[in-house]
Amino acid sequence: MSESKNIKKLTDESFQKETSHGIVLVDFYADWCGPCRMLAPVLEQVAHDMSGKATVAKVDIDHAQAIASKFQIASVPTLILFKNGKEVQRVVGVRSADALKQLIQTA
């Protein structure tokens, strides 16, 4: 996946710190996942549009297996919305930018 200036890349080590405050939408993905690649430009748009309101982050399940296991990620892409460190909503599969922005606004 290409690097993005709007989307934070999280690891097992940085996950807790980065999701502990504010609203964070985390995309659990894998490089080999076709739908994950389809979702990447959508997340880029959401990160740009929601800048200052919410953080968009990504977790590569192949490299951050402890976090993927902790949140019982069974299929990718899985998107989890966190508010101040607590999971508030979870969706599986590709969604539109509008659907994701609406999800973030519900928090």
C-alpha cells in the first residue's frame, strides 16, 4: 500500500497511544487483499475530508498480529471506529466515502 500523509500507519507498539484519544477510524487490512486496495483511495478521501475532526489509521494485520488478534479480525478490510480508546462501531467490507464519513459523525 502506498504511504499517505493523511493516514497514520499503526503498529502493535503505537496502536494504544494513537487510538486512546479523540475519534479514530482504523482500517485493518492486508497488502494481498483486493477489496483493501479498493478501499485505500476511499480512506484517503475520508482522511482528507475529516481532517481535524477524526484520525484515519491503518493496521497491516500481517505485521501487527497482536492487535489483529486482540480485536478478533476475521476478515479484511475491517474498519473499527474508536472514541477515546473504546470501540464504538465496526464494519466489514468496502464502504463509500460518504458512508464512512457518516459513521465517523455518529461518534
